[in-house]
Amino acid sequence: MTTKEIAQFILDKVGGESNISNVTHCATRLRLNLKDESIAKTSEINANDDIVSVIQKGGQYQIVIGNKVSQVYDDLQRIRGIKDDASDDASSDGNGEKSKQNFFTIISGIFAPLLSAFAGAGILRGLTLLAVQLGWLSESSGTYQILTVCAMTVFYFLPVLLAYTTARYFKTNVIFAMVIGAALIHPDLIAMMGDMGNGATTSFFGIPVVLMNYSSTVLPIVVAIWLYSYLEKFLKKVIPEGGHLVFVPLFSFLIMIPLTLITIGPVTVWLSNFIASIINGLIESNAVIAGIVVGGGWNALVSVGLHWAVNPIMIQNIAQQGYDYIVPFTFATNFAMMGAAIGVWLKSKQGKSKKFALTTALTIAFSGITEPAIYGVAIPRKRPFVAALIGGAIGGAYLGFNHVTAQAMVFGGLTTLPTFAGGEPGNFTNAVIGLTICVVVSAVLTYLFGFEEPEV
């Protein structure tokens, strides 16, 4: 089926346009808020060969499609006659009815559009560091500096990019939001900190302001634009329509930028650093246990969509420290699931199952996307999923014991292995050994455990 045919099929089976409150998507899933999920013909959707699975979690009807989910989403919106415009209200269905949202759907909606940029920039950063380690490139050369700019720009200007995606999610003016985000990294603001850096103080109409460098930060701009979405609605109510062109942006900037600098920014930076320090401290204090827990349990988080809660911490670590301990554990769980899919491919007697298992393994290897393997291969057969958890835990323990770090935020696959270039001596070698353990253990256990083939 073409993506347009898939979109039409989904629309028909979920109860039509009248049953849809809101639609978003992440890397592999179409996320629908349905007014009545009982109307949806879930069994028929699951039976479609172009759809991996249906998950009903967190007030959402999630349809796992795979890599072409963005095209299906675009076709679905065109069929529905909906233009993706920031003037619409994302929190309602057009009739004033609020759609169901929670922390995880908000985080996924904000960060999903940026994941491909993180992946591309991350691979480029890894390849650049690898070239330095191999002696092909000097850190003092102009080539290295330009490649560094290419790879790190997405992280430096993170407040601007997040302002855009957050504004789109909350359906407020994206240009005004990006101006607010850009204000946080304005050169004059950074210059005001002088030699003292973070913690320098100034004042705004007598109100003390603690200055901080907000480049590469995550939480401040997300909270700021969330609050701004309410301010903009208020301003449009109290300001006559003829004054919207001038006075809405005037009061938006005059209120939100100082408010963010005075309160939102310092508080959220402290909060995000506190959370990150706790997580990083736990990993550094007992990295082996952390590897077992995260490496073994990440697939369980992915299966219910809860992994989005940890992504901002990994992004912040990469942006501010240049490395992260959690990303390697997510690699472990991806490679373990790849091993489980390979085990099913080796053990299965059904031609269609063998072909699909191999396809999902290759999908992980080249794109780092695990959902097709999780929902289409491992969970329906149960034991391969357990084998993947065990393989991820063992490999994760090895990665934790050797303090393996990732130098970029990427999906775990063969093409993103350069993220392990850099770090401590032996970092890349230990990463490869640990991930090989994940694949081999999961594949062998899947083969030995065996499984019952679901009906095809």
C-alpha cells in the first residue's frame, strides 16, 4: 500500500474524522487521540501488513508504522483537510473539546521533530572525532573547526529549535517563540556575564537578574514557551484585533523575555541540572547496576512510550558536557533487540516470519529504530522479548563496568557507532565488545528458548 492508502485505511478503521481529536507522530508511531477508542477496529488495523502494531497507552491510540510514519502522517492530515498551521489550537479538536495529553505525549511531540537533526549531527561529530583519533585530522586545522561547527550548531542553538517545536506543539506563534529563544543566547546577554560566567548578576527596573548561559539548555525554553502559549491567547483577547500586529509581539517580548531571564531560566536550569546530577551520580557510583537496569529495561520503556522522559537528560548531557553515559545503555538495548530478531530469523520455520525478523534486524542496524522488532517480532512471541532484556542487561553491565561514553545523542545502530569515538582510551573498543555481547547473548537465548509462532 502507498502511504496515502495507509492513511485512508487508518482513518476509516479508527472511526473517521469525527472520532479524532488530535494526531501527532514520533519516529515510528502515529499517535491519535480518539474520542471513543472502542469504535476503532483494532484487530483489522493489526492485520494490515503495512502496520506493525497498535498500542493503547497513556490516553493515546498509537499505531506503530515504522520509518515512513511521517509520510503517512502528512497524507492523513491532507485527507482530513487539515493544514499544519500554528494558528490552530493543539489542545482541542476544533470544537472546544480538550484532547488527552500527558507529560510523555508532550515530550515526544516536542522532541520528535529534532531527533533526525540530532542523529545527523551526532554521526558527523563522531566521524570527526574518529578522524582525529586516527591521525587523519588535526584539531588545530580549519577543517576540524568547520566540521565541529557543522556538528554542534544544533546543540548550541537548541533554545531556538526547541522554541520552534514547542510553539508548534502548543499551537502558538512560532516566530515570536523563536525570538524569545534567540534572546536567551544573544551575544550581548552572554557578554554581560563577563569573566564570572554563570551566576553573574544585573538588574531589570530594580529587580535582580541572575545571568546564565542558556545555549544548549532544554528546560528553560520549553517551560517559557508553554507559559507564553497562554499569554498570547490572553493578549489576543484583551487587545483589539486592529492592534494585534504591533501590540501582541510588543507585550510578548516585553513580558516573556525578562520573565524568563528573571525567574523561569534560573529555576529551570537549576532543576534540570539537579535532575541530571542525580542520574549521572547514580550511574557513576554504580555503573554496572545502571547498565543492567537501563540496558535490560529500556526496551520495556520503549514498548509503552515512557523512554521519552529520559531523552532530555541525555540531550542536555551531550550539549553541556560533550558526553553521556546513558546513550551507550540505549545502544545495548537496541543491539539486544537486534539479536533477538536475528534469533527468530534463525529459528523460525515460517518464511514470512523469517523475512520480517531479518528486516527488523536490519532496520535496527541501519536506523536504530526498534519498534518494528519489539511489536512485530519479540512481544508476539514473548520469549524473544525476555531474551532481549537479558542480553541488554548483560551487555549494559559490561558497558557500565568500562565506563563507556557516547559523544553524541543518536539512535543506536551500526551507522551511529562513531559516537563512541573520543572519550577515554579504549572507549570505542569496549563499546563494540559490549554491543557484540548484547547481540550474541540475545540471539543465542532466543534460539535456545524457542517460541510459539503467532498466526500469520
